[in-house]
Amino acid sequence: MRKYVKLDPVKNYNFFPVIILLFTIGLSPFVSGFNGLTRDPVVGITQDSQTTILVRANEIGNVQIEFYEIMPDSQLTLTDWGRLSHSKDLTVNLTLKEIKYNANYNYRIIFEDGNKSNWYSFSTFPKQSQKGQFSFIFSACFRDKYLPHPIFQNVLQVKPTFVALMGDQMYADYDGDINSGPSTSVLPALRSKYSRNFDEHFQALSSRVPIVAIWDDHDYGQDNSDSTYLYKEEVKRVFKENYPAYPFQDEDGGIYYQFKIADVDVFALDTRWYRSPMQDIDVEGKTMLGEKQLSWLLDGLIQSVSPFKIILSSVSFNDYGGDTSFDRSGYDSWMGYKFERDKILSFIKDNQISGVVVFSGDQHYPSAHILNWEAPINSIAETDTSITFSLSDLGTAVFDFSASPFHYTRATGHKLIPGNQNNPIYSHEIFRATWGGEFSDAEPTSVYGLAEIETTNSIKKLSVSFYEMNTKNGQMELLYKISVERDQSTAIKDEPVKFPTSVLLARNYPNPFNGQTNIVYSIPEKSKTELSIYDIRGAKMITLVNGLKEKGEHKIIWNGANSLGIKLPSGIYFYRIKIIGDKSGSHFSSIVKKMVYLK
């Protein structure tokens, strides 16, 4: 039961004198023997007027959060009680309900024995599904070998809307390999590594700035690990003990999920739980995401009406990132899973989805690439340290931004192949940091990307700035900035559209359907016409129309079968119509619609 208490706005709710008194008499509210915190809380994402905060304490018992908006005449609110137990390593997720968007809150933890923590503060997200502006820091890789992690002090000064941790937040197989011991030692070893690595600098950040987390191989468990990893259930359990609850699509599977901030959709991928071993031949069947997660991603992309669709991937999407292994062939990143990556890119192109932007980690150097591109790639503005592109020129191009390490030593990655820069089969490299300069490779460095999104104006803008720490003075220095603009006239097309009027395609009826459905379409002139059915993965199931059609309205019936006459399973399908004008082969248009088949 939530309770409300009127706050006096003239009072200063400062508990500093109490803390001084406790330490004066030799007691602390956070030591064993008192029901108190063993680590500062971790703030999660804001969705549907709710924010989840993870609490870790030192004893079994009940705990709740009291919070209030930082403004005059605000009310103090209490969350429901949550239970701390050893089964979850004395952690619990508490949900702050009925919160406001774009607001600032103070909160503290209350224990059932009456003890209370210090006050913390955080800011909520911009309102969902409305135009807005926000920013986030993204990077990956920080090891407890290089404690402390002062980089998080710098991040806190930036005041981002959230921080995206792109994987390798601890190294299960370095600095004491948990994979070498018996299974009974894995769980406590994982917990210990997280506790060591989340130092006071990280805690100062995570208790005030929302954290968005995915994992990569080392915090998943083992170098270049995949779906065959022995302790995946244990490591998922510990992951959920260290980060606030996210809206996972599959609670029993991998840790992928989706959320919305302002009018931008974000898809956080799990590139470990389902993936095939990297040494497998890269053909049909080799997977990074698994069938279910891939279908979820493609469905989410085609459903999204966001000006930018953000994908968080722990491994780089471009052709130059990715580890190799001394005892296994292949690449650890999407570079070794190109068959599935090409499925995604083809789906984006075929369905004319624009504004897809991938943020990735693991690469150990900051870089920016363009995939799904067609020549020429022209910028609309450029300096020595910045470049700006327009989606009006680039259509369904996909951008990939990679930044790491947060606090680690550098790695070189794969060398750029100049000839690939002019070949659309490969990633076009916009920027790559030059290593071996002023900052020494012999000591840990810190790198992050700052993404800034603005959708309130007629020209929507996404900018990414890369920073590296100058180890001589501890300051973050700008390396390069890439901006992507989208205006209201952005044309989304896979080939030039030169028809004076577009193809008119009515939705199928009935929809959803059971048995058969009618698809009605209209074309502006006599045209070569193709109408095909695709599954959620983008694979073609059957072609219903393929030939010359007269101007006007046409109807075709689909009975839910593929080209072999076999009835397909229930699910989401897409029908795509393409026309090429009979008078000129350059007159091309295409349109895609979704339907639901229920058997």
C-alpha cells in the first residue's frame, strides 16, 4: 500500500548530521549488524510512467523506496515492500509508479527495522511516443584488474539521459577464471567479480543515471562464448541480480528487450545466448540471434514509425570489428555471421525501412560505418573532425557506431581494406580512431560515444561524438563527430520512384484471417507486376503474381500455403508488390503490408 506524506518545501531534507553522529559513535548504517545497503542502488529505464530500481542489502528482510519529485508542494510516495532473500543474493527490484516524464526525483531506501539510506536523485525519460530530445553514453569493456574506474566520474558530469553498457562489464574468464572450477563455485565467483568491479565511481553513476545493459562474451562467461556455454543459466541469474529489471521478451531465454524513449524505439539484442559457434560455416542455419529473437527484431523494425530505430548490439555490426581465437576459426562479431546479417539488411531494404542505427561495443576502438549503402555516399557538411549526412540521400542505409573500451587497454581490430570503400557489399568506413598517438598503448585508456537525438524540429537529428581520455590530465577529448539528419521529405526507396502516382495497395481482408484472404491492389499504368508473400524473417514463401498487368484495380486470393502447396504456420506475414512500368524499365515502385494468419 502506497502512502503519501506532505513535504514542507522550505525544509532541507539533509541527513548528513545523522550520518556524522553514527560514525562518531563508531557505527555505520551500512555495516553488518544493521539492515542496510551493501551497494548503492541501480536506476533502470522509465517506461509506462514507471521506473525500476535495483536494491542490494546485507540481510534478509523487507525493503521499500520512498521518493518525491523535486519541486514545491510535492508528495512523498512509498513503493510496495519487496523481499530480500539469499536466493537472489539479497537483491530486489522495486518499482516507482505514477512518476512523471522529464522530471527529477529524490529517493531513499527504507528497511523494515526503520533504518534508512542516504537520499539519491535521478531524472526520468522524455515522454514515450512524443517528440523529444535525449542523449546517452555508450561503451563496453571494463576489468577489475584496472580498478578504480574514474571514467564514470567523467560520464556523470555529462549528465546523459541514460548509459548503455554494451557488454563485458566484468570478465568471468580473466583475473581468475570461474570456468576452471566446479559448478558449485561458479555462482559465488560471478557474484564476487561483479561486486569488485562495480566500484564507488560506478555506483555514484548508477544510483543517479539510468543504466541500460546487455552482455558480451566475458560477462556472459567465456571468451567468444555461444549457445553451448556450460554456465549460461548461472550467469543470467547473476546478471539479473546486478541490473534493474528490463522488459525481457523471453524470461526463460536470452536477455533481449525493447523500450521507447520519446518517439524513438530501442532494441537491445542478446548476441550470445542463441548464437551458433563462430567456427561453423557461415551459411543458412548459422545464427547470431536465433529464430525467435530475429523474428522479434524484424517485426519490431517494420512496425516502428520512429524517425530513428536504435539497435544495441554487444558485437560490432561492421566488417572490421571482431575477435579471432587461437584455437578456433571464424570471427566473433557479425563479421562471422554475415548470412544472417544480410537477411536483416535485405529485410530493411526490401521493406524500405529508414533510420536504422546500430550501436555496438567490443571493438576496442571507436569507429563509424555505413551498411546497406548505394553509391554515391555524399555528405552535406564536413570538417576535419565532423561530418553530416542526410537520409534523403542515403535511403535505407544502416549506420553502425562502435565505442570501447570503457576502461581497458586498446586492441587494433582488422585493418581497413581501401578497395572495399567503393564496394556496397562491404561496410563503408566513415571514421576510425588512429591509435599509437599521444596516449600510450601500454596503460588502460577510456573511450565512449555520446549519442544525442533531437526529434522536436522538422529536421530530426542524431549525432554521435567519440571521446577518449587523455591519460596525462584525465580529461575526455573529442575525436570525431558524425551527424545524421532526417527531414519530412526524406524519400524511402530501394530504387528511384518515377511514377507520377504511386502504387495504391489496400489492406488484405479479412485481416487477421483463417483459411484465405483477399489482397487488392491498384496500379497507375500498365506494368510488370510481382506480388509475393514473405515470412517474418524476410524469406519468400510464394509469388502470387508475376507478369504484365493492365492499369487499374486487381484482386488476388492467398490461402496460406507456400510455393509447394504446404500450409504455413500461424504468424505474421508480409505481402510485397513491385511494379516496373511497361513504357520504361526505370519506372519502379514498391510497397509492403503486414497481415496476420491464424489457423
